[in-house]
Amino acid sequence: MLLKVLGSAAGGGFPQWNCNYRLSRAVRRGEEGFRPRTQSSLAACANGRDWVLFNASPDIRSQIDATPELQPPQEGKLRGSPIRAVVLTNADVDHIAGLLSLRERERFVVYATDRVLEVLEQNTIFNVLDPHYVERRLLPLGGVIPIADSDGQSTGILVETFSVSGKIALFLEDAGRANDGFGTEEGDTVGLRIFEADVGSSAFYIPGCAAVDGNLKARLAGAACLFFDGTVFTDDEMPVAGVGSKTGKRMGHLQISGAQGSMALLADVPVARRIYVHINNTNPILDERSSEHQEVRMSGWEIGHDGMEIRL
């Protein structure tokens, strides 16, 4: 199975369109040690032909332009795509807005939990995806499902879905329930195990996660690859940078550093490759010359970047 990181940044990308923080200034100037990044998404292919996307970011068109495997074949029909399905991990704008760019009457399937399907149903703009072409299928929470195309043909990829600590999408928050997670319910944020039938190796895709507990650690043990939430290096990163008031925890994301950060909490979990994705534009690991970048690398983590390939 081939996995390709289409986008490795958090919402807004890197640089974010209106951000003038020092890291965004540096990447705009093309300084050494900085890579532009688009918003979070992953692609997988098990048979060399059929591709499955995990989340559809607002940058999906440019991501397809940068990935020849996702483009119509040179000698193919006038309209066509090797993208057979899109699997959603939550209803965040940076994970569903790209669906609107896939509206050109192409057949594919959207897989999502009950909670996320409900968001798509209630927001009628997503009806531009003609249901005669784009079917919505339930992603069972806590179960394994083979990912199939619109004709029911297997892509060769299976997905196991599990709840992770997170938060309801920002545009769905209920301010009156601030003490109750702003209305967050099970199924708002999920993690995925991605694998092939009869193949022992698995990859985990968890671009949003607010906490690591014993159950999650046990689930991840022995994985061939882990893509994990790398939004912020410190919980107070955005307030300290002066670009916002929200902490990582308030946004539903676990910080990387510190005794209660993901780097320490996952240190004893046996995983062959561990990669941070969904990296915010304030995160100092985006500077390849920084001490934070070196600390992450020395601890055995890789820092995801657009175009990164992993073959299992």
C-alpha cells in the first residue's frame, strides 16, 4: 500500500493567507529550512489504480495538480478520476470544504460517521455533489469496513474507525454548552486504522486528537506507521505568538512538547514510523533549523510534508 501526504498543515495552510507571524514571513521569503504546506489530507492506494482520500481539504485542487497519480490518465476519457472514495475524520472546514471542488459529476463515495454525515446533510451547499454520482456511506464507529467504489468494487483498502478525544467543528460549537465541550459528542472526531486484507502492517491516521490514554496506546502498539496530530508544539503557542487567544486544548488538539504532550505520552509505544501532520503555522517545528524541530527529530518523530510517501 502506498500512502501519500497531500497536505501536512493545519487549517489555513502554511503560510496562512493573512498570517504575518515570523514563520509565515520566512516561508513567503523562501528562506532555507522552510517548506510551504497545504491543508491536512492523506491519500492511499493498494492496487496501483484506485485511490482513497482521507479528508478533503480546501486545497484539494492544488493537491491533485501536484500528484500525478490522482489526475485523469493522459490517454483516458475526456472526464475521469482515479479517486474512488473520500473518508472523513471529522467535520472541520479544513477537512470537508474540498468536497465542493469535487462536484463535477464524477462518481466517488463519501464515507463518514453518523455525526459527520448529519453535518453534510444539514448544510445544503454539499448538495452540489449530485447524489446520482456521489453516494454517502456510513463509516461505522468502532467497526471495520472495506472501502469500495461507487459500483461496490473493492479498492483493496480497509478502515477501522475509533473515537479519539477531540472537539466538535468550530462552526458547530454551542457557546451555551462551553462547560460540556461546546456540544461535542462521540463520533465528532475519529481516528483511522488503514490496512489491506491479509496484510499484517497497518497505518494510523489521527490528524486531530486532544488526549492520549491507555486504550489509544494499546491500539497503536505495533503499527507500521502513525500520522498524528502535530498542531501545536506548546499548548499556549498561539496566545504567546500573539495571533490568537485559543490554546491547543481549546481547539481540541494535544500539544507535542512537555510531560503531557504527545511526544512523551507516545514515547513507549512501539511504532515503526511516527509522523506529525496537521501542523499549525505558529508551530516552531516548521523551522528546520529550530531547536524544537531538532528535538522532535531526535525523539524519533518525522515531520510530515506535502508529497511525502510511505510504502507499507
